[in-house]
Amino acid sequence: MKRPDFMILVCNSYRVAGDAQGFCNKQGASSFVQYISEECSDRGLDVVVTTTACLSVCSQGPVMVIQPNNYWYGGVDKDKIDEILDALEEGKAVEEYLIA
Ligand code: FES
């Protein structure tokens, strides 16, 4: 099995019971997964995109994390995702959107 170059985790606020109910989900994070997947495919980035439970930084949501870079981004929307992926293509972070 070939491991992807990057894993992008998108908080979708899943709770223990399996419901997506928290802040990031209410801000539209569920729509980001397909968007990020398509954008990465268009850019030729080798990425797996997945969703997560609450990452415990709700006040800075919606939150996405890029590994193995350990880039934690907050307040993301589709325009910011475009900028973030542009930077990722160059091996950089968008410093102004980093929360950790
Ligand atoms: S719901 Fe996304 S960080 Fe808590």
C-alpha cells in the first residue's frame, strides 16, 4: 500500500453517538470534504481527505488539519481552502490562518 503524501482532516463535529452537531458542522464543514478532494485531484496533490470528531478548538472553527505538516487552520471557508491548497502545492503554510 502506498501512503498518501498528505492527509487533510476536516472537523465535522461528530459526537460519541455519531451525530454531526457541533460548531464546524453548523458552519458548513461537511461540504468542504468533497470540495477539498476535487481541488486536490485537480491540482495533482496526493491527499486523503477525512472527517473528524470535534478537535476541541471550536471557537476557531471551522477547522482543518494537514498532516504530516501539522498545519492547523481555523475559520476556513472555500476561498481560504483555495489559498491553503495553493500554499501546500509550494510546500508552505498560510500563516495568517494557522491557529496552532
Ligand atoms: S466542532 Fe470543530 S473543533 Fe469543535
